[in-house]
Amino acid sequence: MELTHFDEQGNARMVDVGEKAETQREAVAVGRIQMNEETYQAVQQGSMSKGDVLGVARIAGITGAKKTSDLIPLTHNINLTKVTLDFKLYPMTREIEASCTARTFGRTGVEMEAITGVSIALLTIYDMCKALDKGMEIGQIYLQKKTGGKSGDVYNRRQVRKED
Amino acid sequence: MELTHFDEQGNARMVDVGEKAETQREAVAVGRIQMNEETYQAVQQGSMSKGDVLGVARIAGITGAKKTSDLIPLTHNINLTKVTLDFKLYPMTREIEASCTARTFGRTGVEMEAITGVSIALLTIYDMCKALDKGMEIGQIYLQKKTGGKSGDVYNRRQVRKED
Amino acid sequence: MELTHFDEQGNARMVDVGEKAETQREAVAVGRIQMNEETYQAVQQGSMSKGDVLGVARIAGITGAKKTSDLIPLTHNINLTKVTLDFKLYPMTREIEASCTARTFGRTGVEMEAITGVSIALLTIYDMCKALDKGMEIGQIYLQKKTGGKSGDVYNRRQVRKED
Amino acid sequence: MELTHFDEQGNARMVDVGEKAETQREAVAVGRIQMNEETYQAVQQGSMSKGDVLGVARIAGITGAKKTSDLIPLTHNINLTKVTLDFKLYPMTREIEASCTARTFGRTGVEMEAITGVSIALLTIYDMCKALDKGMEIGQIYLQKKTGGKSGDVYNRRQVRKED
Amino acid sequence: MELTHFDEQGNARMVDVGEKAETQREAVAVGRIQMNEETYQAVQQGSMSKGDVLGVARIAGITGAKKTSDLIPLTHNINLTKVTLDFKLYPMTREIEASCTARTFGRTGVEMEAITGVSIALLTIYDMCKALDKGMEIGQIYLQKKTGGKSGDVYNRRQVRKED
Amino acid sequence: MELTHFDEQGNARMVDVGEKAETQREAVAVGRIQMNEETYQAVQQGSMSKGDVLGVARIAGITGAKKTSDLIPLTHNINLTKVTLDFKLYPMTREIEASCTARTFGRTGVEMEAITGVSIALLTIYDMCKALDKGMEIGQIYLQKKTGGKSGDVYNRRQVRKED
């Protein structure tokens, strides 16, 4: 097996998807940011009343998903037909989980769009909270689901942790 | 304590840094991507001979750090005087660690540039390896060091894991 | 009736257009900028000989229409098949009217592309004239026509003012 | 008097600001969007509970202000030290007024950043409401205040309308 | 014969391609950069071991090709299905030739994408070598091949120079 | 002598300019495009009356110079204080020469901004003329002048050709 983004000489390339069929393709990616109690409370309360951190992060993530081909060198520029971003709050572990769903009707998958949307959303939360907590950590970013396309559907399940 | 990116009415804003002093500021952020054995081998060998995944990711990360103010809504657009990206390989855990150092001589810190550089580099590795491994995970992204500026220097140390 | 850019929980989203039919879609938007007599004369003369303000504004507007999905968070990134920008001069009221026509063959309308093209063109005129007139006003920006797509054609007619 | 963005041959240029002094500069621009009653109610209610149109428009406007030099051809790329966006609701006329304040410590003014921020915010409101009202109008966009720099401060006052 | 990017009044426009057929389209463009012996050696050795100038230039060129519609005002924004960039070294003349192949399945050609990819790759080589050689020259940039589309295939052959 | 854009391990980096002095820096770059007689005539006549190819190319080049740090991976993002673009027509050889002057007050030179401005202007001419001439060639792009900064001024003179 080989890395498809390189030719036989080892040179990076944008792979040819011109012969692939146009189909409905969807991807869902998730990721988390963990913060201290005080910051977690500020975000949680903000999302209910004033200072809507997650509302800003949602817009940044959706916009970020649209920028994927500008950020990741060998990705194809494609037309997304849908992008949504949701957040779940985990008070026990003071984590916020971002989940991004991307869709296209096209010749190549949208995993990178979903995972980029998640990453930019989490970075935006980080930015808005960094004055309160300089020790936050972003992690557990992975592809949860991928459907459409020749290579078959993919479902990644992570073990549910007790505290969730 | 409050989220500084919101005014008293809870409206998001780009905070005023016009009165802050221009100083040398530096930030270092790190993050990791974990993959299966086969993919890890492909990346490791590529970085020595053909198919230089990390070389591509380094360029994407440096370019990404320069795009920070376009990606993260409330960040200031600043002039970076230096950006570097390094990678460390952890064969025991099949992880690649990206480390990004950003510098400016300016009125606001460069944490977001360093952490964005790390994130885009890791996403680029993900993109180039996703044909081989659909279960990779990006994580442990945090600020390691931040110097310069009024709020004082910051050093975050994570426990060194045995396998490292 | 509801704002379609929000889900049931009130969270912003890029709406799903994946099921919509691909059709020819066109939109025309207009807008005006009003300036003092001296500035109006400078623009009018420039467009005939030296200092072609409207030529620069036309290029900025066409380029701006192509950037719509990067500027307006919840718009879809689409492929425009045509963009034109025209100007009309109204000496009685010292106004310049910009009119932008955008077309696509796709799943969603191009109103935002047309209206963004108009806005960027007017802002560019503002920029080039602001040394002469600091009291200019941009206004009367609206969608004049929209055809193609399921929701039916739209024609907005404003009352013709005497001085036009 | 002449258009400064053209040389003696009438060729467009980015004017030289290298000799100008670095000073604190601020600009405030405003603009409005008018809509039908139903849509106005949806926006007003959304900004209190679900479907925060103005929250999304605020982020788009702040981000848009940072993109000014990419949108308006002859503007200088500058480092903004502050950007804020506020909204006022006028129920009598079913208008929403956006007001953008931009600041820099630099060699050239920030009028275009303020007025671009206002325009992008209003376009974003338009986008989110266009399913409800296809006859909205954007207008009354002008520079309200400009301070700092050699050419002197500018204050534009529009007649207060009765219904305001 | 006329310049198609202008209407009858001489106003620039993005031409309408909405009625053109969707077909497989490909373009190949080439270009060269010439440098002094020392710099040429540094690039040549780098591409084998340390300091991979051409690897960086390849990524910049591929990314640049994707930005074409943002750089060249009247081009259509299209979805590329493939982009590759290759380099050939000419020791006799101390030249590096970049060759870019772009493909799309769409309504308009990809010449500009190929030629922009070549140009950005050569500019990147220039940037990385300019500390060693301030007299480099970029040239011989032309379209080598263009297939697909109604206007027929194009093949440009330049005389092979002896030293090649 | 070494390529400064790589560290001791051969890894690409954005070099540190934080310790360099802020000075006035200027660069002038030139380049040419050669075309067939018919196309040359169309451009020459257009620049006098209808169809102003060079006017569009000038705007694209100035805008392109501002995008340099987004296009060329290891360049610093800097604030340009001036950009101008001029054209000279050479009827004997059917060439158009673009000349771009860039200035900054900063810590690093503006060669890349000047040479990128020239390249984008020439690519824009190519785009607008390619329907008439599919054999055009872009070339002779080099740095003509560079002043300011520690490394000393640079002047590159090419032999004046008879036909010029």
C-alpha cells in the first residue's frame, strides 16, 4: 500500500479524480477541547445568555470548512452542499465536543472539510477562552463517519468513556 | 473574571490592543497525530526518501500560521517575524508530534498563530495518509510556551509518558 | 415562516442544497453612491479619459462576486458561469448606479453574488473618491431580478424618481 | 483637486504612505438594512433567543473588515488594533443599523475598513433573511467619524429622522 | 477578431460560459528560471538530500493553481480534478523548468490554472534562492498543450535548444 | 554559502527577521509578454480607447503584490506602503513590459512583492488575450533594483536590445 498523494518518484501531487463518479458524499468529524472549571462555566453560561463563544465558533468552523482547499495543499476545491456544526458539553470532564457534518455531490470525499471545520471551531473556542485558561488542550479529533464514494462507508467508534 | 472577547452586552468584538506596548513575543505550540503501524511506517520512510509527507505538512503549517487572522474571527492581523515547524516521531505509540514556533514584534501575542500552524500541519498529514488509515486521531494540541507581553510568560509542561 | 439559516435549536447552519435540481440561475442587483459635484465630475471625466474609477470598480466588483462564499458565512461556494458589472451616471443627483449580473448552473441561487459584487464595486468607488469627498453615501442596494430555481422568479421594481 | 489614486497619466496606483507619520487612527461607519415586518420581527426575536442573525452578522463584519485590503484594490494592507460592530433596531421603519469602529496605529486611515465591515455585516443579514423577504434594501452607508492623521478629523452628521 | 473579455462598450466582463458543454479539459504549461552556478548547485543538491527547494515550490505551485480565480480577475472559479507539477534540471544552462498539468471536467478551459501554477512555482524557487543570487531570471512561460473544449486542441512546440 | 530558507537539518522555515532594523525598502521588478501582431494591436488600441487590457492587468498586479505572503510559502507578511505598476509597449518585438515598484518600512525586503506583482499582471494580460493568441510567451522577469536593508543595494541591468 502506498501514499496516493505521491507519484512513483515521490513527488507530491493532487490526485486525479476526473474519472470518479459524481455521488452524494457525507462526512462527520468530531473533536474536543478541555479547559479549567472557571472557563468551562464561562462558556456554558455564555452559550445560554451573554458572550456566545459557541455561536462564534460555529460560524468560524463553517467558514473554515469552506476554506479547506486553500489550507490543505493537496485537497481538491469542491462545492459543499451542506455544512453544520454542533457542540456537546461534558461538565464532568470540562470538555466541549464539536461535531461537523459536510456534504457534497461530487467526485471526491469531504472528510477533510469536516475535520477542518471541527479544528477551526475548536481553535476559535481556544482563542476566545485563552485569557482565562492558558492550559487548555484540543484533542480526540477524528473522522466519525464517511459515506458515498467507491471505497465504501466508514464508521469509527471510540469507546464511550464513563464520565461521558 | 470574564471572557475578554465580549463587551458588557455580550457582543463579540476584536479587543483593542492599540495601547499595548510593542515587544518581542514568541509562542510555541505542539500537537500529535496517531496512526496505524503501516501508515506510520510510510510516513517515516517517506521523510527519509520518497513521498515527503512531513515536508508538505511543514509548508502547509507555516502558510496556515500566516492565515490565522483570516481563520479565527476575533484575532488581530499581525506581522510574523518568524515561523518554524518541527516534527518528532514516536514509534512506540505511532505518533508524530508537530511543534510550531511563531514570533512577532508587536502589540499582541502569537499563541493563536503557533497553535493554528500546528493544527494545519496535522490536518495536512491526515489528508496525505487518509487513504491508508481512516482511523487516525489528532490530539494533545496545547500551548507549550509563551513569552513577551504584559501578562507574563507561560510554560505548560505535560507529564512525559513512558513510551516517549 | 422561519429563518432557514437556523436549525430548530436556533443554531446557524449552511442549509442543505444537495437535493435541489441543477438549473440555470441568474440574479441582478443594483446600488448607488452619491457624491458632491466636484467628485462626481472627476469620476465622470475619468471614465472618459484619465483616471478610470469605474474601470477599477468593475474589476473589484467582479472579483468580489467570486469571493462571496468567503465573505458571507452561510453561503455556499458555487461556480459562477458569468459576472458582469455596469454603471449608470445620474448627473442631476450626482449618483452612480452599479448593476451586477451573476449566473450559475447549479443548486442554489446567486443573489448574494450579485449583491456582493455591487457592494464591493461601490466601496471601491468610495475608496478612490474619499480624498475629494468625505460625505459620500452608499445606498439603494437591492435585488432587482432573480430567475431560475424552485421558489419562482422575483422582480423588484423601485419607483422611478423624477430626477432620474 | 484630483483623484489621488491615479498618477499624471491616469494610471491607478496604491499611493505612497511611507512618509506619513504613524498615529492612532480611528473611523466609524454606519449603514442600514430595511425589511418587511415579518422579517424584522424574526431578526429582533432571534437576537434575543434563537436564531441570532445579528451575532452571525457581527462576526462576518469583523472578519470582513480584516479582509479590506484583499477586496478594495488600491487600499493598503494594515494591522487593525481594534474592530467592533454594533447594531441598533428601528421598529418604526423596520430597519437595522450597523455601526463599525476600526482602529489602527499606522500611516493611513481606516475608513475603508470601517465601511467594509458595515457592508459585509449588512450583506450577511440580507443573506440570512432573504428567504423571508426578497425586497430588502441596504442603504445609508456613510462615514460617521474619522480621527487621527494629517488631513484632520471628520464628523458627518445626518439629519435625525422623526421615526428614529 | 476581438478581445472576448470586453463587451461592445469596452467594459471588462467575465464571459458567459453557462451554455458551453461540460467536457474533460486539460492544459499543460511550462516555464523556466535561470540562476548562477552556485545557486543551481544548491538547488540540485537540495532536491536530493537537504533543503528541498523544488519540493516546496511544487506545493506552492499546486496551491497557486487552485487560487487562479482569486488572482486573475476575469477567470471563472472552477473545480480542478487534478494538478501536478514537475521539474526538469538543465545543468548546461543552469535552468530549472517547471511544468504544470491541470485538469477539470467543466465548461471552460484550464490554461490559466496551469500557467499560474508554473508561475507561482518559479516565484517560490526565486524566493528561496534570492539570498544566493540576485540576478536570476524567470522566463519562457507558455502553454504547451490544451485539450478538450470546442475551440480545438492546441500544441505549442518550442525549438529544442542544443544545450537541452 | 547556503539556502537561508532551510535549517541545518534541511527543513524549510520562515527565517527570523525580528532582529533586523526597520528601514525604508524598495524593489523594482520587470517582465515581458510577447504576442502575435494582431493581439498586440488589440492591446495597444484598447489601452487608448475601448477594452483596456493594461488597466485590468494593473489592478490585478497591485492586488497580487498584496497577496504575496499568501502565495509564496516562506515569505513574511508585511505592510506595503506603496505599489505601482507601469507598462511599456515594444512594437518591434510585439512585447509589453510590466514594471512593478513596491515599498515598505519594515524588517525585510520587498523583492518578492515586486516580482509577484509583475507576474500576476503578465498572467492577467495572458488571460485576456488568450482567445486571440494561444502562443504567447511570458519571460525576462527579473529584479531590476532593490534598495534599503543591510545586504546593500542591488541593480540589475540587462543589455538593451537593438529593437527596444
